[in-house]
Amino acid sequence: MVPWAITCFTVIAIYYLDRWENRYVKSIFDWVPAILLAYILPALISYTFGFDFSQDSLHDYSKEFFIPLTIVAVMASLSLGQLKAIGFKPILVFVAGSFFIALFPVVFILGFPETELVLKTFAQNGFWKGIPPIVGSWIGGSTSQLVLKELVECPEGIFLSVLVMDNILVNLWTILMFQTIKKSRRLNVFFRIRDKIIPEEIRESSGKPLSWWITLVLLLLTVLLSNLFLEMFVAKVIVLSVVGLILGNFIAKWNFGFSLKLGGVLILIVMAILGLKLRFDVIGFDGTFFWFLVIWLLGHFVFMMVIAKLLNVNLAWVPIASMANVGGIATAPAVTAAYQKKWMPHAIVLAILSMATGTFWGMLTIYLLGQHFA
């Protein structure tokens, strides 16, 4: 029961600390996200008391139950009907950003196969397995990051290193996107963008949503049936993703809010369980890999700028789409508010779309990288 106790303590403590309206605590979570703390705290507890839960059966239970439930809950939180209000051009800018994130590492490796970064950092040191979790994090958020980490079998030391580097970059990127969106009107003039289209207002569905317990029962039933009929983890990921979309968009009055909140709690649970595997003596921070991430992220932004110019779409959508990709459901609307508060719901929908598609982009990255490193 000890690993269960550590997991429960971690999730409850971080869940409530993250919501505590204390400016000192808030400042900590502004720079060190809950998902990273949920990963590190169980490892610190285990290290302090000399525990080793790296082979505990709880990890199998997480892969068979908690991760699948997280996938279907997150996918069921996406309303396809709300995407129509955004318009196809902003969505194309968003998809272009995801496309670049998923394929840039593959193009780089094919273009520069003899560099030290590829031969030593990626191949010899195994950091290529840290690329899919980055793709998952930047496009799909924590859920996709966790799923892709399992699919590519990323070592714990590299995964923690990736989490730390990702956290540093996302915080700096958020600040940069805040400044960029404030200057979007000037950028529109400079690049001669004449887009005046205002997206439709996103309206919440009227009426009382499905009760939370019925929503939970349907999600649990989906996971139980997938475990009954499917053995391969990849097959479960695909089927649960599709079923999640069907549940959220074909059941009247689906409770999107509960699905999203449940997904957030489940992510903390899965990260806390993963933290029980972590050993601090295998952490590998690689400076060369970090600068590769910087170039990768800057290229993502430049590519979206080019696509926005070709589509003649308001350049404010570039930082919004970038934060929907890289930042997620919390930071995307915050950055959007610096330009147009009425667009905040659109940023949230884009962020949820990112959560729903990140795993599939990452699976494409894994397949293409596997052709080179397998």
C-alpha cells in the first residue's frame, strides 16, 4: 500500500496547492508546473526513505487503466461543433504549427546525419527517445507526452531532463508570445495583412449537461471494454481516442467540463506513478539537445508566420496558435486576452484540439524516427 499512499498524497497535495490563492505558492507554480512536481515529489519521497518502487505492479495498473482513462476523458472534452466558429484559416495556421513540430526533428536528422548532435546526442546517448515526448508536450500537452513516453519507451533520466528543459522553454516562450501578440497590429501593417474577419462567437450549449456520474460510468465502461477486447497499447490509444470523440460529440448534453477536469486529475495521478520509477542518479541534462529545442521552437514560430502571410490571416492568430500548441489550455487564453478578450474561448477550443491531436502527431514522429534509429 505504500506506493498507493505516496501517489495519493502527491496528487492531493499538488492538486490543492495549485489552487491555493497564495501569491508565494502561485509564483512557484508559475515557473514549476504541477505535472513536473507530481513527477519529482514521489521520487524524492522514495529516495529519502530508501524505497524502490520501479518494478511495483502499480505501473502496470497505470498503463492498463489510468492512462487509457486519461486518453478517453481528454478526447471526449473536444467539441467539434465549436471548431466551426474559429474559421478554417486560423485552424490551418494551428495545424501548420503542429506539422512543423512533428516533422522538424525528422527533417533535421535526414539533412544533417553526420553531426555530433545526431551521432552522439541522439543516437549514442539515446536522446532521440526524448523527441516524441517533446512533440507530445508541445502539441498535445501532458496526456500526449505521457502516452508517447510509454510508446517510445523513453528512459526515466532522459524523460526528467526533457521535462525540465521543456518547462524552461515554455515559460520563456509564454513571455515572448505575450509581447508578440501585443505587437500583432503593427506586424499586420508591416507584413501587409488585411484580414478583418472576426470569428463567430462560441456559444455554450444550453440546458443542463449530463450528470458527472453518468459521464464517468460511460468513460469507465469504455476503458473496461478496450481492455477486454484489445491487447496492444497502440491499438488502445487509437480506439480510445476515436471513441472519446464519439462520446463527446454524439451524446446529447455531454459533460465536456467534467471530462476535461477528470483528464487533468488523471494526468497528475499518472505522473505521480511514473515518479516512483525515477532515479536521480540517471538524470542526463544535455546542453546541445537544449539548443536544438530552441531552434526547433523558433522554427515553429517562423513557419506559422509564413503560412499566416500566405493565407492573409491576422498575425494575432500565430501566437494564439503557438500557445495552443506549446502552452496549453491555461496559457493560450491568457495570451489571447492581451489582444482580444472575446477570442479567449477560441483559444481554449484550439488548446483542446491540440490535446486531442498531439498523440497522433507524436506517433507519426516515432514511426519516422524509428526508421532511422531502430
